[in-house]
Amino acid sequence: MPFFDLPLDKLEEYRPDVVEPADFDDFWATTLDEHPWRAEGMTLVDVDAGLRDVRVQDMTFPGYDGAPIAAWVISPTTPGPHPAVVHYVGYGGGRGMPEEHLVWAGAGFVQVVMDTRGQGAGWGTGGATADTGHAGGPAAPGFMTRGIEEPRDYYYRRLYVDAHHAVEAAAALEQVDPTRVAATGGSQGGALAIAAASLNPRVAALMADVPFLCHFERAVGLTGREPYEEIVRFLAVHRDKEEQVFTTLSYFDNVNLGKRATAPALFSTALMDAVCPPSTVFAMKNHYGGPSEIEVYRFNGHEGGATYHLRKQLAWLKERTAESS
Amino acid sequence: MPFFDLPLDKLEEYRPDVVEPADFDDFWATTLDEHPWRAEGMTLVDVDAGLRDVRVQDMTFPGYDGAPIAAWVISPTTPGPHPAVVHYVGYGGGRGMPEEHLVWAGAGFVQVVMDTRGQGAGWGTGGATADTGHAGGPAAPGFMTRGIEEPRDYYYRRLYVDAHHAVEAAAALEQVDPTRVAATGGSQGGALAIAAASLNPRVAALMADVPFLCHFERAVGLTGREPYEEIVRFLAVHRDKEEQVFTTLSYFDNVNLGKRATAPALFSTALMDAVCPPSTVFAMKNHYGGPSEIEVYRFNGHEGGATYHLRKQLAWLKERTAESS
Amino acid sequence: MPFFDLPLDKLEEYRPDVVEPADFDDFWATTLDEHPWRAEGMTLVDVDAGLRDVRVQDMTFPGYDGAPIAAWVISPTTPGPHPAVVHYVGYGGGRGMPEEHLVWAGAGFVQVVMDTRGQGAGWGTGGATADTGHAGGPAAPGFMTRGIEEPRDYYYRRLYVDAHHAVEAAAALEQVDPTRVAATGGSQGGALAIAAASLNPRVAALMADVPFLCHFERAVGLTGREPYEEIVRFLAVHRDKEEQVFTTLSYFDNVNLGKRATAPALFSTALMDAVCPPSTVFAMKNHYGGPSEIEVYRFNGHEGGATYHLRKQLAWLKERTAESS
Amino acid sequence: MPFFDLPLDKLEEYRPDVVEPADFDDFWATTLDEHPWRAEGMTLVDVDAGLRDVRVQDMTFPGYDGAPIAAWVISPTTPGPHPAVVHYVGYGGGRGMPEEHLVWAGAGFVQVVMDTRGQGAGWGTGGATADTGHAGGPAAPGFMTRGIEEPRDYYYRRLYVDAHHAVEAAAALEQVDPTRVAATGGSQGGALAIAAASLNPRVAALMADVPFLCHFERAVGLTGREPYEEIVRFLAVHRDKEEQVFTTLSYFDNVNLGKRATAPALFSTALMDAVCPPSTVFAMKNHYGGPSEIEVYRFNGHEGGATYHLRKQLAWLKERTAESS
Amino acid sequence: MPFFDLPLDKLEEYRPDVVEPADFDDFWATTLDEHPWRAEGMTLVDVDAGLRDVRVQDMTFPGYDGAPIAAWVISPTTPGPHPAVVHYVGYGGGRGMPEEHLVWAGAGFVQVVMDTRGQGAGWGTGGATADTGHAGGPAAPGFMTRGIEEPRDYYYRRLYVDAHHAVEAAAALEQVDPTRVAATGGSQGGALAIAAASLNPRVAALMADVPFLCHFERAVGLTGREPYEEIVRFLAVHRDKEEQVFTTLSYFDNVNLGKRATAPALFSTALMDAVCPPSTVFAMKNHYGGPSEIEVYRFNGHEGGATYHLRKQLAWLKERTAESS
Amino acid sequence: MPFFDLPLDKLEEYRPDVVEPADFDDFWATTLDEHPWRAEGMTLVDVDAGLRDVRVQDMTFPGYDGAPIAAWVISPTTPGPHPAVVHYVGYGGGRGMPEEHLVWAGAGFVQVVMDTRGQGAGWGTGGATADTGHAGGPAAPGFMTRGIEEPRDYYYRRLYVDAHHAVEAAAALEQVDPTRVAATGGSQGGALAIAAASLNPRVAALMADVPFLCHFERAVGLTGREPYEEIVRFLAVHRDKEEQVFTTLSYFDNVNLGKRATAPALFSTALMDAVCPPSTVFAMKNHYGGPSEIEVYRFNGHEGGATYHLRKQLAWLKERTAESS
């Protein structure tokens, strides 16, 4: 894979103007007003995964429109309250199986893995959550253009609200210290973590890797790779909807959301990542509202730092959550 | 493209057993009972496409659940009633623009081009119809696995009902002779035409080219090409849902639907078609309930006979519709 | 598909120096002197395509060297004279079948679809015209390097003369108003339309989409896509013929031809078009000799604006041909 | 991915003759005599991975020729002795990082992850073990043809001995019950597990998924995929060494090794696995010397059953190791 | 590359019926009558290639229609007469440069390398010979469908006559023993060698490797690879010309030509050759009219035996030409 | 293939700073001290290749660590002493067969073709030399990362010493004039020729085509093509070894080696060469220590000038070796 984006020194100072709608804050305030968190919808069922030392719970919590969102809660068996990590998943995947998520509990955190509505059938071991919103207008195969003609109908509006509520659900768990809830994820999961940190002030720390859904105007057409390419495909058909589409997307651009976040953040990007190009990540990082660091993986693609980076996250988050305890 | 399916002499006698659910007829009777045709929802707006000699109308008719389905009606300007052709569209496309559909009106037919709900953003000039059913459970990108875990929720249940109702809408047009309505289409459009001919006895003639959605058990895994591959992708994740998925699909298999159709039919297939393999087409043709012919394009892929075949269809349908007038 | 060419603001002012041979005008004057238009060679046979409201004629006219060139003439059945559109075809295709060309006649124009000598077997429904010139020296598979070692032998010399004569043939039709003949086409067809407008002053309006054969020095090596790549392949073998090849091509560069045209023009290009890159189109447009406009399709590849753009052409040309009537 | 191998009913009875050298048993007896297990070379260093409830040790044990082989030992912190699982790794990978291997310890097993000499730089987070044997004669890039001209020099001779010794190393751990040591792995790791079960009678249970290195005569040329294709590449150059190469390979064919194993086994295969085709897996399974079961993943490729299957392995092995305790 | 054709035991007895036109012999007799060999057109120019011990001559000889065909003559500097090898070139290539052809002269043979009319710009260092026949009707890019609608116009009619005359030209050289002229080549060159051996009784020995243009009915559609695929492309457009095309090809099928040859022959094929599949080669070999042997390269593609096989040819031909001297 | 590197005018002045380790000269002096040339290990066996006018010898000479390195010696049969050319081979190949190397002997030179240790099984007709050094630490498939963690263990250290000694072996041949020994090769062979010219002052002239192993910092990540990509693959796994890897590589960078060479040199590069990008070649050329020329092939990829360039080399070297004789 060749390098295709800006060189690192340019990336470090890349802070482009990104269009922000005038009613951006209203949009999200209204959205959360219309779809408020309701703790009473939560259900928790203990699951025997045959694993000692961790407790696994199959959680359902009410997301956007009260729709039931599945999640795994994987906790240390030691007495709490523990700090928690809300974990969002990459595009096309689902919450998978609890055996795949043992590190954070091993390190003393409660990990909540939120399923992604309607996804969870593209790779891995899948998910179990329907997208109860209506399927919407003409869309290219995939989730990127589902409802894209109108911000209120856009698929990611529902998903960002789910992400916001997942933090509340985590905080409501009896074994969790509600002042020490972090958000994390890679790719689409990184985007959801940023959105959660922006929309939900409860997020005490943010870790987002190779995040998706940042600086759409640059991303679309910089790389020809999925899933950004779904937007190209839509616009190649609907040649008259460019303005409408990018207006919708500006409400969901994590550059705009990240500006409003204040939690300390640890980001990562990879210089050969043609799925979520590094300049789109730096655009977000350099606009981010809170204190932030970024780890750069020079010769990696979208897989990024993998366990090398997880190890950095563990150390970073232990420091953050120790401080606040 | 190499040949990859059975040789022609084997295809001609290929008539496999295809699983049919015991409640197949009930399922569709119930479906149509629950979502009956309601002519009162139709709207028609004249459109000036700048074309002499054809009349273009932008039609909306109520489909499954009464959802508004867009269609073009393209008619000769001569006095009717005329025979009509209801035209269904291939996977990912929409009804496009009326300038793309002038042949049938030129030949004296009213052509109704039904938009495909939720699609219409994958290629061409698109569509304008939302899928108002709920978006559904975990699905691979695309439409093939939307709601696949339960026949009643499956995307194609909605679409087949739309196809059924489009025939009613065509018959209800003042310029159409309701006894001479044919159904046609290629690929997914061919599948919808067969379904329409099976579910709606009003269909007087059927023309289906390189039809999709036939003999799933063979198609899935015979070719690695989209869109059948979406089902593979779903099952590669949901390893425990094979039976459930193929049970759902059996309600939508055009081998089963075609058995119940009685209209005379003209089919076509192409021996190098890796999207809708010829054996799946012959499986349907050899089970078809009415009189049928098939045109074989030996060195073509999924593009099939194109205008060569359209010319054959014009001649064939003129004969059929002249007879019945 | 990522963007790969200049950004739009640079394209709009991109007006590179393009080499022009000193004897350029002589070359073409001599060529047309040696291969003059001879109306007496035209033949016209009515064809029954089973379509009301249009008249279809199978025309043969004498092209370069008097060779018989096939064309379809598709006319309104209303009394003329009508304005006409001469339509040239993309690389590898032929005139196809008349059913594929109904829009212009529907809009009140006589459409003449010129077959492309020797081509017409690469896609679609083909052509029927031989390349009677001799097949020529060593050439890479394809038509781009046929006779490329000498301008007088180059394949496109024959084809440009055919394009010139097609305009004469159109003007000679009894149903055509010879003062209102436009030239149009996409890709290679766009190139032929520009050449026709340059070489034949009778062309009253020009519409060229995603045109090929513009600014060879930039095109070859900017994109690795066919058919420009045929030239790379030739030069990769004949390492000593670079100068000779680009000298030949300079006689056929539509930047040079377009400079000499004066008809009003409507162009289109697509920013993701890697077959005919947008900078090569703008190079031509910005040198064009007459008044011109260009439509830019931002998220399209070589398919460009398709019916969206056809609709614009209909409106634009109606205005142009109404004016002059 | 289409199906490309035998259908399932044929696979289930596929038990081909596979060439076995007359001195097969001698070869391996001599090999192990020359490179015997020496417990004194083992080293163990505790590692703080920041994970509660598991103990991580960085182990080095002497492999073929006494070379130091790295491994992770990941154990429950509860008092032993525990049953153990020796885990071998897929082609190109290494032992990775301990955070990636938490399930077995969570389920009460000691997991030993053996690094693969010379590999560990192709994917994932790598390895740390050199191949101290000499690099050998002409070889295609990769490990498959390293030393292939002579069984005694072949790369996998060294690796199979390492696999044998890893079982001894596991059994020698103070926290392990030496009568309850299982071998497991996927792909190359599955091949090494079978080899270990064959060569080392201490192996009490075998779990091999989508195993590599089975029935070479069929595998090479059935699929065009790496790494079997390395052998094709070698033979395409060394056109005169076919016999020599397949003779060497016959000493390492897990069909031949598996015949000699007696431990109960749980295998898995996937019907769309073009890397390790299912017929090569069934050839081994149907010749296997001990009691065996096989799980078939119908719509998966080389990823096989993933966590779905891991869950089956946990249950299966708990039963096996409970019995023997 | 996987195996895709018949297994070797089936290949060895594969002797299919191949359609042969009733006037096959007339066709070729007439062709050679109309385009007889005329020695007077030969020219020879000595070239200084800076190489000791070989003499290089740039030859031109009159081919089909008397067109000038270029060739290299590379001879030992020792006194003759020597046996000769006429060497034909693969598809898309040309005679190249004399430095590329030194083995046969080194072994005591005069090597005549015939250029291929119109080709010589696809790979390598090219050619210098025009195809003076007319370029012909609609054709897919390439040479396979040039003139394919009529046997007399087909490109290979001209080329086979050139191949026939090249043998005469070789025999007419003063340094050549005209009773000891062999024909050789690989791929298209192998096809031309077979044609030469069939049409010209002077050919004393034939060596054809991985020959092209054998058993078209099987080749087209067995492999999807170029250049056979050009025929598929033509027929995918000209859906009504299948019979015409295969009739034309039957005059040029080397199964039919080879039946009529009597020279002893050494063939080669490769079991992974998807360009010229082994069954098409065996079809020819098993119908061949003279004594023949075949060398099979099991793990090679179209590159076949390369220098391994050249060495066999040297030995085989020395024996043949020693006998006859 | 599009152009992807700097334009020619920038290339001509491209002279980047390239990191050079402080102990570079010590490293190589020590290396050659530890692995000195020992003529006594040479063996020479005459081979009958059936070719008049050339003498073929199968040579073995002691390389790094005294390991036996195979080579062909192909000489004129005329009395010497002759000038000599030591020829190194491209990545993955071996010395092949003597019939493939006849030009230089034909032109009056003794050609020594050095086999490449461990390679010779990737393409062509192969090699016969083992890599006796130990296979080394974790490495990506291929030779580029074998031992890359430590300069003394790196595979190319062994190979560069072999290249140095091959010059000595050539000079020691009785038929060679030891004052007129040139080094040549393409790709990896070009890199070895530069290394030989740098390390061995006996090299009287250097000809390196499209050379590999130049300016690693730019090459890795400029192109995504093999074999530079092997380094990316290694670093994508070993994310913490970037500095170590590039430090090792700096000892083997032909920019650094070439600075120290003084022999007159003829280089070549190709502007579409994505395997060994032209800027990396110019970086070396513009730092080269002796007088140098470069031939640029504008429309070629890695095949470069082929026989066109060989002809230039013959003329250039004849001049050089005539001067010094």
C-alpha cells in the first residue's frame, strides 16, 4: 500500500474549515429531547459463557425511539463500583460473542459492547439488533445513504442517539462508577465514541481509533474505498443531490461533534489507511474540544495499531480513571 | 468469461426438486388479504418530457401497506384502450427517467415502469420510492437479507406485493385495456414479473429475462457474484441460521411462484451469466405452470439478448395481445 | 473512485499549450480534397421497426475513400424539414439498433447515427461497417495505434473524414433543414463531433460529452485506462517512436481541431472520469473557437451525466435550433 | 465465493489413497532421536500484562536442534494443576501478544501459545523466534519450499519437532496436569496440532480447524491460493523436481501423520475454504487413527467457525478433560 | 493456478470430433493458387549486430498478396548448407531483435524468424510488418475477429499463407539445405508452425509448443482468457453470427490442418495453461497426421517448458535433421 | 500504467539526503575482512550445451562464509584474454540455463552469471544455490526481511559479499583479462552490480538497469508493489521496529554504496516503473561517485529498455573495454 494522503508534518497541522450548519446544536438538542434516555427499558440477563472471573450479562436498553438495543456487559467478578468502557463496533459488524471481549474486564473495567442496529451481518459473529426506524428512501447498498436526503431521517441520527444512551445504560449498571465511564471504538466504532463524547457529557474519557465519519467533504473522493464510496455511488446516480447530501452529512461530521467534546482523548490513525484516511482523522483531532493525543501507525492500513495500541489504551485509561476515583 | 454451469442439453431437461413450504399458498393469500389493492390511492400527474407522440405521467400507487410507489406511465398519444406492459427494474436501479423508456409506447403499448422501494441509488438515474417497511434485523449491505429471518418481514414480501399492485394500477388506467396487461423485466425485474404473473391472474403474458430469485439452493454457492453473494455473507456470519434463511427464501423462490402461473411466457437466459446462472432460470422455466418458450444467448453474460431480444419480445407480445383483443 | 485530476477551480482555468503542427490546416484541407463528399453514393432503405411515429431508414453514405458507411436515420413522421442531430458512437461500439435511438426523433429532430468503421464488435448490439483502409503497420490490439506511424495512414484520419461526410449526408436528407444540423456524441463520439464541427462549417451546434482524443500528451500517462493505454502499450514496445507517435497524434488532437470550430457548444465532463480525464476535456474547452458551456458531473466516472445531461441537451439544442429557424 | 470442491455427501466418504513412504515411521523416530526434548533448556519469565485473574509467562523452550522457541503461557490464577491447551498458529503469524489469548485461561485451562520459527511477520502482532536451521536451497518466497528438496532439510521437519516439544514444555509446567494436555490450532496451527498428536502420545485431545498440510497431491492444483500455491510456483520453475517434491511432502502429510494418532479429535472445515479445501481436511479426518468428529461450516471460507466453533471446543474439551481427571 | 481442464489420463485419449468444412482442401488449394510463392520478391540485407560467429540478415519476402513480410535470418558463420528452423511468433509480438534469437544458430541451424503482419506492438521489442489486407468488418479489439465473417477475408488466412511462404523463403536461402527445414513456435507461433507443416510439404519436422488456434469450439468458453475471449466478445455483440463465426474458424482450426500434416512432430502443453488449454492441444495432437510426441508440463501455465523444453527440441531436431542429411 | 513519480525534469536534479550510518565504511570493511575472497574454493566443470562457438562452464566459487555459489561462465571459443561481464540476476530468479545467456559471448565477452543464494525458484528456469546463512528471525515471506533486525544478519549482507567475490572469480578465470571486468544486471541484479562496483575496486565499468535497493526511505511507501512491499508488511506487524529496520537498510542502500564507486557507469530507468521507481534510481545516479550516464525509458514499466538497451550497453562497454585494453 503506498502513502496517498498528506505527509505527517502537514497532517499534524491540518485543521481545515469544515462546514457546520447554523442549527447544529439545535438539531442535536431537539433530537435528544425527542428521544430521551429512559432507564426503565433496560433489561439484564446473566449468561453463562463458561468463563471464570468475568460476569457476562446480555443487556437490552432503549435506544432511539425506544427501540431495544442489544449489548454485552462484561464485568470483573470483584466487587465494584468499577470504571467502565462503552465499546462501539466497526461498520458491518455486531456485538459478536462475549468471548471476544475479555481484555477490559481483565484489566478491571466493565465493558459494555453496544450492538449496531441493522448491521451485524457483514463480518465476524454478528449482532442481534434491528433498525426499527423506517428503511427509507432510495439508497445504495449499505447504511451510509439510508435516509441521507434529510438529516432527521438519516440512519446515523438513530445510531448516534443509541451511542449516547449506551453511556447512560453503562452508568446505570450497579457495578459501574457513573463518574468514570469512557467511550471507545475503532472505525465506525471510533466515530460513535466521538459522537457519544460530544453529545453526552458523562463521557469521562474518549479513545477513538482510525475513526470513520470525519470531514466528509475530504473523505469522499480522496479514497475510492468502502464505505465512503457508498456516498459516491449515491451521488453518481442522484446527480442533483450533492448539496442536500453534504448538508445532511454536516450534522453527523465528527469534526463538528468533536469540537463540542471536552473529555480527554486518545486517538490513533494509520498513514496507509485508505478506508479512513489520516487527514480526515487529523482534521477532527486538530479541531477537538478537549485535551487530546494521537498515536500514528506509519506502515499500517485500517487495522491500525491493534493490540499494540490496546496496550497503550489500557495504560492511558488506567491513569485517567485512577485520577478521577 | 468461461462457461461454468450445465451444458445446454442438460439445462433443457433440468427440473430439480425445489423445497416448497406447506403453507406457501396460505402465506401469499394472507399477504394479499392483509395488503389488498386499493385503487383510491392512485395519483397521476402529466409530465412534459418534451417528447411528441408519447404521453408521460408520473404515477403514484399504493403498494404494500399502502406505501406510495412511484411509476412512470408512458403511453401512445393515439386513442386507446391499448395493451399495457408493466415493467420491473433490476437490482439497485430505479424507474430512471421517462426518456429511457420509449420503445413500448412507440410500438403501441402503455408502459408502466414501477420504481423499486428503497433501491434506485445503485446505478443509472435512480428512483424516488422509500421502503416504508421497517429496516429490519441484522443484514448484510444490500437488500437481499433485509428481514430474512422471518418470511413476513422479508423485504421481497413487500416488493412482490408492490409488483402485484402495479398490475392493478396499470389495469386501472383509462388508456389501458385491462384484459391485455403483460408483465416484463430483466434480472430482479424478471423475478418481479414472474411473481406478478403468479400472484395476479390478470397478467395476460409474461416476459422475464435472465431472472433473479430462482432456485436459491442452487444459486447461492454456484456463483460467487452479487447479489446472491449477500446471502452467503449473511450466512458466513450467522452460521446457525441456514435453515431459517432458506425457509424464508422458499416463499419467494420463483420456481415455486412460477409453478402457479398460467400466463404464456417468453423467457431468456445467457449461458455465461454468472449473476443469474442459466440452470436457475431453466429450473424455473421447466417448472413453469403455463405455456412457455425460452431464448438462449450462448456467449452473453448477464446483459443477455439486449435489443436483439427486445425485438423478439415486441413481435411475441404483439401476437399475444392481438389474439386477445 | 477517487479524484485523480486537477481540482475544479484549476480545471476551469486550465489552458495548456498543445503542440500543433505547422501544416495542420494543409493536412486537413488536403485530406478533404482527396476524399471529398459525393452525395451520389448515398442509399436509403426504409426499415419497419414496428414503431409508430418514427420513420427508420437504413442509410449508406460514402465516407473516406468512398467506402460505404452505414447509419440509421430516425425521423419524426411529421412533415419537415426538421433540424437534425448527427450522432457519433463511443469506442468499440457501432450504430446498434434503431430502437435504442428514439429520444431525438421524439423531440422533433432527425437523428443520424453514424456507424464506426471497423468497430462495432466490442459492446452493445454492434455495427456493420468495414474499415476499408488497409489495416496498417504493427499495432497494439485496438484502433488507437492502427497506422499511427504516419498521419496520412492513421485510422482516425479515415474516421474524421467519415464524421465530416456524415454531416453532409444528414444535410442532404429531404426531411432535414440543412441549416440546422448539430453534431453530438460521447467519448469517441464526442471527439468525432468536435472534429466534425471543426472540419465542417455546416455544423450549427455541437454537443460533446466526456470527449476522447483531447490533449494526448497529458492524457497518455495520466490515466492507465483503456483506450489511451493502447498508446502506452505501443510505445512500451516501440521505444524509439515517441516523437513520431505524438506528431501523428497532434493532427488529430481535438484541442487543435476545436480551436478552429465556431459553432456554439455544450460540453460535459465528469471529475472521476479516468477514461477521458477532465483536464483533457477542459484543455479542449478552454481553447475552443466558438461560444461554449460545460456541465460538470462531480461524482461520476465516464458514464457522465447520462439522461440528466440528455435532458439538458434537448433544452439547449431546441433553443439553438429554434433561433436559427 | 462459489463452492468448488466435492459436495458434502461425497466429502463424508472421501478416503483417498495417499502415498506414504516406506520409511515414514523411521524418519520420524530418527528425527526425534536426533532432536530429543530437553527440559533443562526451558526458561519462564513472569510478565505483567496488567490483567487480573490470569498469569502471563514468557516461556522459551528448546525446539529442533535446541533452538530457543518462544511461547506465551497464560494460566488461571487459581491453584492447579489445570488441564492445558497447546495452541499453534496460522501461516505467517506469530504468538502475538498475550492479551489476544484470554479465553482458555478464563475457562480454566493453561494455554501455551507456541511461536512459529521464522514466521511472525506476515500479519497480526508478530512473533519473536528465529529459524535457526539453515535457510536452504532455492525456494519460492514463503516457507513452503524452504528445504523442500530433501525431507531432512525441509522447514516443516523443524517445525513439527517444535510442535512435539511444545507439548512436553506444557506438561513440564508446575501448574499443568501432564495427563491432560490438548493440542489445538487453525490452518497451519491445525496441521501442527495434528502432527503433535501423532508424534507425541502425551496429547490427550486434539482440536484442529481448517487444517493445512493435508493431502498435498490433491491440494496443490485444486486451489490456486496461497500458501499451497508456493509449491506450484516452485515446480513451475523446477520442472524436473515434481517427484522429489512430492516425496518430501509425503513425510509431512497430515493424512499420514493423523493415521498414527489416537487421541480423540474434534475437527472443523468450511465448504468455501479455498485455502485449505474441505476435501483435503476430510481425507485426513477419514484416515484419522483415533475417534473423531467434524464440524462443517457450509458458507464460510478459511475463517471457518470462529467463535461459534471456539464455544464448541470449550464444551468438548471440558468434557474430555473432566473425564480424564 | 488451479487445474481446470481434463486430467492427464483423459487428455491422452481425448480425440473429439471437430467440424471440418466439406471444401476445406479446396479452400486452401485455391488460397495458395491465388497467392503463390514468388521467390523473386525476396530481399536480404546483412546487418551488423556486433556479434561474432553468427550472421544476421534482414530478410523481406513476399507473403499473402505479395505483401512484404519482414524476417530475421540468423545463421552460423560456418559453411553450409545447414538445416533450418522457421520460427513463428506469439500473439501480439513481432520478430523482435536478432540478439534475442541466438540459440539455434549456436546449435548449427539457420533460424528464420518471421514477423507477424500487423502485430508486433503488444509486447517485447516489436515488429515491422504491415497487414496490407483490408482491415475488415466490425471486429473486437485484437486480431482474432478481423474479417471473421467470411473465411476468405479472415486475418489468419493471410497469416497462414505468410507462414507457408516463410518456409519457401527459408529453403531458398543459399546457406540452407532445403530438404531439412523445420517449423517451430509457441502459442500463435505454434499454430502457425502446424499450419505451415500442413500446407507446405517441405516442412521436414514440426515443433509446436502450447499451440493456439486448436479446437475452437472447445477453447472458446472453456477459458475466459485472451485472445480466445476476443471471439466471445464478438459473439456477445453479434448474437446472430455464431454459426458464421464457427464456420469461418473451422477452416483455420489446427485440428483440421494437423490431420493433413505428415512431418514428425514434437509438441508440448502445460496443464495449467488457461490461454491455450491442454485439451485443445491434445485434440490436435491426437488427430495429427504424422508421428508425434508430446511433452507435458504439469505445473506450468502458458509459459510451458521454456528453456527446459528448448533443450529437448535441440536434441530432438538434431536427431531428425541428422537422419535426413 | 499512469506516471506516479516525479516528472523527468525534477528527476534529473533529484539528489535527496539519504541517511548514512557513521560506521558504514567500517561495516563493509569488517564484513569483507571476515569473509575474504578465497580463490582456492573455485571449481569449474565444462558443460556440453550443444552450442558451437561458445564454451560453457559450470562454476562454483566460495561466497560469504565460504558457501558454494553457482555460476555459469559463458565464453567465446576464441583465444583470450577477453573482457568479462559479471551478471547478477533479478529478485526471485536464478542463473537459469546457459542457453539464455549468449549475447555477451557472441560480442566477445566472457559472461559470468552468478546464482542468487536461496532464490531461484520464483520465475524462469531457476537456480541451484542454497542460502547457508541461518534463516533468521521473524520475516515476511520473501527475502527482503530475512535478518532485517540486525545489519550483520541481513540477507543482503551475504548476497553483497557474494557479488563482490563473483568479480574476483571472474577475474581469476584464465580466459579473462582481470583489468577489464564489468558488472551488470537489472533490478536486484542492478543493485548487486552497484554494490559490487562499490565494494570491489576491480570493477572497471558498471551497467545497472532499473536497479532495486536504492533510497529505501522513499521507495517504501511510494509504491505498493513487491518486493519493497515486504518491508511494509514487516513493519505493519512489527510496529515498533521502524527505526531498527531503516537503520539496517541504510547499510545496504545503493545510494550510499554508489557514492563510493568510481567506475564509469551506464544506468537506465523507466518512468512507469512501479517496482523500482525512477526517483529512487535518480537518487542513486545523482549521488554516484564515478562518471555516469542514464537512459530513460518513458513509457515502460519495470521491463525497461530490454534489448533496445542491451544494444546500447554492448556499444558502451565495447568502447570502455577497448579503451582500457
